[in-house]
Amino acid sequence: MHIKRVKYKDIEQIPQLKFNTSFKTDFQGSSPAPFIGRFGYPQVNIGVLSPQFSGDTSRYDSPRLWSKDHATISNIASLRYGLVNSRSQANVKEISQGSRFLNIVQEVGMAKNSVELEVSLQKAPQLQFQPEKEIIPFGPQAAIRNARITANPAVDSRVERVVSDTDLKAAPAIISLYQKGFEESSLNKLLSVGSIGLKENRKLVPTRWSITAVDDTVGKQLITEIKNLSVGEYQAYFGGGWGNYYLILYFPEVWSYELFETYLASSVNPWSKNGCMYSTDYENYDGRKEYAEETAGGYYACRISVLEKLKELKRQGSCLALRFITPEYNIPLGVWVCREAARKSLQEKPITFADQSLMIKYAEELIKRKFGFDLNLLLKESKLLKTKREQKKLF
């Protein structure tokens, strides 16, 4: 078998999906989330996602709940494909002179629970779309004629404080709320609708960008914290969910991190009959200065989980994370899958080793048994392992 290295953007997307489901032009709905597009930036599409019925729909936009309830791919897809994106356009920098609809979008982004709405669209939306790998999918889209909020949305007092503090930068606001237990999806909504940050810097952020911005911001804070801890042990964790499995190897070294994403036979990430595709990105103790082009948002999402475990263990370490995407993952559900599947892996009982060679041997045998894949094809490309072999230590 040969193995081919590819960039995230070069991986073929899932073919366009078409459904013959009818949707209404006028409806009462309950929106759990806004959506800010990226095409045409800085003039972008802004919208609210809502099923065409009222009630608590918070479950439609909570990866944490999906993970806790062991929701399946089909369960999640059926929820998300029922969300209509009622949209208009706005300039990302003109939120202070925003339209009435932009104000509604911002209210939805800040609300504690789903927001009750009356919506009138210019035409009936049709469910025909191209899913992306970064964002959580949603259903049909249509231009909005008018909309109004029919019940006062509740906003958490801790959110109100950071939103009203126009002298607080976005990064400290995100970190403060994360440390208080807010889910990442709640934080990227706040950033996306331009509700946090210095007053003069607030602007709309495309949803796709805001997801990675939150993961990166939280990750950098956790790195700062774990760098003050003693190094840990040789430990291996394996597990995952939604057709995504992570083998996470910790080494008793100062912080560094490398992610390999291996695309096994799958309709989401197809591979040739004669070989296999993989992507990889790496950072040393000093961190990255450029965006992780090959593994994209999955790099930052997995890194949060890796760092949370180190913080829980009160240890510093070097981490080699290996993601295996299997045919089970037949519909792209968004980058949250990387974060939550890695967390599931790290909830499993670890195996501790006396030295590196024993851990590597275990890893090779495990992956061969689980997926019939020769892990050495990846390990010989690892910058993290190469650095460990070549870097001289003080002692």
C-alpha cells in the first residue's frame, strides 16, 4: 500500500445531496443558532436557522448534548437538515448601523435558549445543498421578507456582562466564558454575530471562521497553563465516535503536538484503491505561526481535547494524535466531531508504558487489528518522533 499526503482543501467533498421535502414560505419557528456566511466577504449572507415549528430547539445545535446522549449520525443529520436558513445580506463592519433583521440575528446568537420567531420568506425554500466539513450542516435556504421575535429571549447574565463590556477584548471574553463551562458552540455564536470584543473592533465573523477562532483561542490559553506543569508518562488512549476514531499517544516531554488524519474508505473522504490519503500538521513548544492548512479546523478542535486531558492530569506532555475516518462517517457533520470524538477517546481507560518502544509497538498492533492499516506508514513521517530522535537534551 502507498500513502498520499494531501491538504484538507484538496479532499473531495461529498456529492451534492438533493431531497424532495416541502417547506413553507411563512411559519413560526424557534431558532437555536444564527449563521454567518463567508462568500462575498465583507458583504455576506446572514441568517437564522430554525425548524418550521415552535418549542425548545436547543438540542438542534448542541454537540455536547449529542455526545452525552450518544446521538447517531442519522439522528443529528435529521435534526440539522430540518433547519431552514432564513437569510439576508449585511456588511460585516456595519453592525452598529445594522438592519432590524441583523438585530434579530444577534439576539439569536446571544440567547440562552432557542428564540421564538415569526418568519416570512420571499419564496418556499428547497432542500438542495452542498455540505461542508467545517460547519454543522443545515437545511434549505431562502431570502427573508420579514421576521420578528415573538417572545423575549433569555440571555445568561455572564454573557450579558461580556457583551456590555466594550473595553474587553474578544479573546479574554471567550476564555472567561469557557472557564465558566460554556459550550464551544455558544462561544462561536457570540463571536460570529459580533457581540464581543472592543467596541470599535466588533464585526460579524463567518461561522466557519468563528469555530476555529474559538478553538484556537481556548487552546492557546490551555497551552500556557500546562507549560507550568511537570511532564507525565507514556500513555495511550483509543476511542471515538461517529465513525471517527482517535489514537492519542502522550510522551513525557515538554509540550508539542502533531495530528495525523487518515482517510479510510469513505464517501466523505474517498481514497484510491491502491493507496490511502492522510493530512498532518505539527507544532513544537513555541507553537504555530501559520494556520494548519492540511488538517484545518480539525487540528484546533482535537488540540483542545488533548490539552484538557493534560490539565486534568496536572501534567505537561508531547502528544501525537492519530485520527482514523472510517466508512461509518458517511455524512460530514462539522468540525465538532473532531473535538467530541477526541474527548470520547480520552475518557477511555489509558494504557501506561515503561518506554516509548513499547507504546509504539502497542499502537502499531492496535491499528493493524482495528483497521488493517500499517501505522508505520504514518509514524515514519512524524515530525514529532523525528524531533524526539534527533534533539539533544541537557542531561
